[in-house]
Amino acid sequence: MSIGISGLYVYPIKSCAGIALAESGIGAAGLYNDRRWMVVSPDGDFITQRSHPALARVATALHDGYLVALAPGLPRLDIPIDVIEDDDSVRCSVRVWGDVVDAIDEGELAAQWFAQVVGAPCRLVRVHPQARRAVGPARVAAWLASHPDVRGFAAEHVTAFADGYPVLVANEASLRELNERLAAAGAAPVGMERFRPNVVLDEFGAFDEDYTVEIAIGAVRLALVKPCVRCEIPNTDQRTGARGVEPMATLAGFRSQPGGGVTFGMNAIVQAPPGAVVKVGDRAEVRLDFQE
């Protein structure tokens, strides 16, 4: 079955605004520059929109070798992408959920800039080039063992500062169904940015991603190993940082799972050759398994 790729997005700074791309390099850790930076507390604990929705108002761009951050009322912040001072004075360990990850502190200027955004002391860090943060090894191994026809994926997969997996896949038709239900409830529609996906599919049935085992985009393959359980971030307006009760209230009415949690989108691992690139408009071959 052939479908289209309608969107590609990266979020260079975890929980800040994303960037829509026409194309992107992709590897085992996902789309290039995705969740490579993160805001942390002075003790190294990750900070996200869950507790600080103002991060949604930080716009990002990748321009002329710099990561650019913009926020209302603040001067532009420019951070070199590939210039890394790596010594004991800037190396640190930070925490994402239960994982401890090696990182590099981006310095006082960035720390002061983000402290004004979140209203509390914090630091900006980037993932260390040699950091190896494994992706749910037990779950991935079990999923691959239960799908012996899905071949070629490595036993270990890594990610930078994403919540858990290298790529989040979403579906235009699923969003349309959600918005139809929101309209029926008298609520305003929401955009795909509320769900912060990396790869967006089109020409697909609503929630068929739930039953998708594998997506092949040329030589790039994505194995969809886990539904994405959503937190309150989809209730946060990604332009203003204001938080309401929708769309999660409506989504909970038809997407609550027996084991707990409300899902939208699928987490994926990646198998890709060196130098692989994916583009908006690419055709993707999908394999469904309605036993999933």
C-alpha cells in the first residue's frame, strides 16, 4: 500500500517550537537535529511544556550554522550548531525521565536567556556527541522478536532528548477525525503542531497507523513499535502557551487504552543507510497488521 509523506518536523530544543522542513537527513537517532538541545534545572532535570508551557513560545530556526531561538520581548539567541567546547568545565550529566545522559552546557548567556522564558533558574544543554541513550531496549527487543518478518533493524536504538523514541509518526486523517469530533462537541479545531510529530502521513485511513508494522520510504524503514501515550502538552496552544482542556478531553472519549493512557500517533525506530534523506512528497510503502 502506497501513501504520501505530507510533513517533516524537527524540534531542535526539546519542548520549544518546531521547524517544518521540505527534507531532512535521517539516521538511527531520527531526523537530524531533532531534540538535540534541552532546557534543564540547575540540578540537571529536564524541563518541558508540561510544567513550563511558556517554552511553546520559543521559536527555533537552523540558519547558516546556527541554532536560532526567538521569544517575545527577548533578543535573538544564536548558538553554533557544530562548534562544541568539550572540556570538564562544560560537560555535565542530565536526566530525561529515568535516563542519565551525557551533555554539554551551552553557557551563561543561554542560561540567562531561558531563565527569562521559564521564570526560574535553568540551563540549556546539548546532547554530547558520544552520548548513547538507548531506546526502550526490552520493549524494542520484544517487539522485533514478535515480528520476525521485520528484518534488518539493529538490536540497539538510540535517541537524543526525545521522550523515548527517535521518530514520532502521525496521520492527517486521524487529525481530521479528531477535529470532526471536536466540532461536534462545540470545540475549536487543533493543528498537527499540538502533537509534535516528526513524520506526517497522508492518503491513509484514520488511525490506520495503529495497525502499521513498517513504513518504507525508499531505503529508509520505520518500525512502529509503540503507541504514543499523550500528556497535557496537546492541550497547550503552541503559539501562545495557553493551556485548556481540549483536545485531550475529546480524545480521551475514543482513544483511551485498556492499560491506561490516551494515544495519538506511533513511536518508531529507524533503519537507514548512511546519508539517507527523506522529503515531503515522498511515497511510502506501508505494511499493516490488524492483529496488532
